[in-house]
Amino acid sequence: MIVLSACRPKSTPQAVVVTDPPTPTKTTSPTLTPAPTDIPTPTVMPTLSPTTDQDNDFLPDTIEENIQTSVVSIDTDDDGLSDYEEYVKYLTDPLSPDSDNDGIVDNDWNERREFSHNLYVRVRISYNVIEVSNEYFFIDMRIVSGYEEGLGYTELELVIGL
């Protein structure tokens, strides 16, 4: 059984006082109209154009140009991880299929954990899990064992990025 707990540092509770707004009173003083020179000039906000991402890998072309990855290929180094996953999620080199030159490609389940700070969790659930998705940014998971092995539960390994 795995028990995870988290706590926050102790802090002094903040009190919030809510009061009714004051009741407006009728005034007999004259209303002043500002002179034309007192009227503030409206600020014009710049129009932002959408960010271009030609290969639809969620990494804008401007960033891909800066880090020298391909703007038309989702996976510049062909290691099975998108340029976005390598640059943002796993902190591996999107230009090298083996970022640490140890002979194991970055897409290997254990290898990609070397490059980021993670929490490793194994969970047993009493459901027959057939498939898991790794589309979540901060979580990777895989089925370790399951019903098909006669265990009565499915064991998942989760890697949660911190």
C-alpha cells in the first residue's frame, strides 16, 4: 500500500471583513466637467497575431528557430518524443536522440526520467485497466501488471513531474 501525504507550512489565518457599501446621499454641489485638456488619451493596445506552429507540436516556430529544431517536423531527432516533450516536459535535447550519450534513446521509459524532477508512484486499483494515455503534461503512466495475470487488480506506475 502506498500512502501519499502533503502538507503546507503553517501560516497565520487571514481575516477578511466584508461590509455593506455606504448608502449614497444626495448632494447639492455642482458637478464639474473637466476641461478638454484634462481628458485622458485612450491607450491603444497592440493587436497580437496568433503564434505560428507549422508542425502542430505545441512548440511555436519562434522557439523552434531559437533552439534550431525543425518547424515542419514534430520530432526533429526521430527518437519518438516530440520536440515539445523534449524541450518542455523531459528537458532532453530535441536535437539528439540520446541526450546523455549512454546508448539508450531518450524515449525509453526509464531514460527520460533522468532529465527531470519526478515523483514515482505505484498504485494498485481494483479495475481492469486496458490502456493508459500519456497525453497529460505532468504525468506519465504505464501498466505494470493487471487482471490478465490473475492478480485481481491492475498495478500502474505513475511518474508525476514536479
